[in-house]
Amino acid sequence: MSDIDQRIQSARADETLITELIEEYRPFILSSASAVCGHHITDSDDEWSIALLAFYDSVKSYDPGRGHFISYARMVIRSRLTDYFRSQNKNQTHISLEDLTENETPRVEEINRSLREEIEALDQTLSNYGFTYLDLISTSPKAHKTRSACARAVLFMLESPLLISNMRTTGLLPVKIIEKNSQVPRKILERHRKYIVTAVEILSGDYPQLSEYMEYIRKEGAK
């Protein structure tokens, strides 16, 4: 039994442990929901609430005999969201609901595999800055005002390839320069450094699918 499977067994009877798992696996829940919906999902979307509840129920109902927990949770999230779309008469998303069966079509498998490869490549890039994709759980902005401020910082960086090149060389976000030119408070830049660095790398790098999920940053920054 894997470590996560053992932790799930303990968490089934401990709400505190479930809460910790939810925070730890927030990126997994969001990426699973995004893969089903075919577009970026944030924790302010209805789909997030459904996926979150599905994850919670997965913990409560998990049986090791069903295979690895991650695969089981992904299946439950997919099933709950599919039911939700049907109930809302949303017969089409970016990925056809006909594709969201137990036996996924090659097209959906290809999308999921491609996205997974991008996340793995991104993780390799982020390691140069001393953190990973999972570290974004605690540093991603939650408040709308903060998200907009971070978006302005990201857009400022994207307009200066030289700054991006320097950031990649040094592994440091040019906080002082961004603060001066974007009017984003230093406190926000430092607190959400990992989020800003990740967004800059995605939107300036070779991450076509992840870039689509991050397009909301351009809209936020334009407000």
C-alpha cells in the first residue's frame, strides 16, 4: 500500500487529516476538474466546489481494493462533474461529455497525457527556483484584489524579456523593479513570489495547455 493510500485510511476517521489532504492536493483537485471541463478552473468556480466534495467523498468511501486512491479520486471527480453538466443541460464543454466515460477515448487520454507532461516539465523548471508546483497551494492569491495585483506584476514581466532572462539566470524575482513599475506592493510580491514566477514561466514558455488555463491573468491584469 502506498503512502497516500495509508494516509487516506487514517483520514477517513479524522476530519483534521482530511482538511490537510485537501490543502495538499488542491492542485490535483483543480487540475482534475480542469481536465474534465476543458478549461481552467479556480476555487471560485462552481466546478471547484463539486470537485472538492467529490474528493472529500473519495476519502470517505475509498477501499484499497479499488486500486490506488489517486486514480479512484480522479474517477469520482470526473463522474460528479459529468453528472453536474448533465443536470445543468451542459451537453457540450471543450471536451465532449461522450468522452467522459469509464473508457476514455484516445482524444481525452491524449489531452490528459499532454497536460501531465507539461506539468512535469514545469516542475523541472520551477526546481531552479527552489520550489515545486505543489508549493503553490499556500502562495496562490485568493482575494480578487490580490489576484489582480499579481496579474499586473506578471504582465509587467511578460513585457520585458530581459527581466525574464535575468530571472531565469539568477532564480530571483526582480521585486524592487516590479514594485516600482507596476505599483504592486512589495508585500504582495514577496508573499506570492512563487505564483508570479510560475505564471511568468507558463505564459512565456512552451506550455500551450497550461497557458490556456492562465489566460485569465491577462484579463485580470487589464482591469
